[in-house]
Amino acid sequence: MRRRSEPHTFEQRIEAQRLRLEYELASLPHGKQRDAVSVRIEQLQVAAEMHDFLRLPDQVVVAR
């Protein structure tokens, strides 16, 4: 039987996508494509902030 990986949380998926795009951004020359990737990174940051804001109080994880 095939073993399934554990599902990733929304935060983990956002972070992985952001890291991938930042790596891509580092290799792009200045221009429209670089600007588009920068905008996408900003959108991911806003999505993460909105997700944190909309969480229910009992779901909030205290950072240590």
C-alpha cells in the first residue's frame, strides 16, 4: 500500500511558493517578468497576513 504524505498547511504552501519565487526573482533581469514575479511575491505576503488576521482565536499559535 502506498504511503501518503501529510497534507501541507496553507501557511506552508504559501511559504514554499514565496521561496520558489524569490529564488526565481534572483536570476531574472530587470523588466516586465521580474516586475510580475515581485508583484506575485507581494500578493503571497498579503494572503499570509490576511489568513493570520482571519484565523479564529483558538487557532492562533504563539511564536516562541
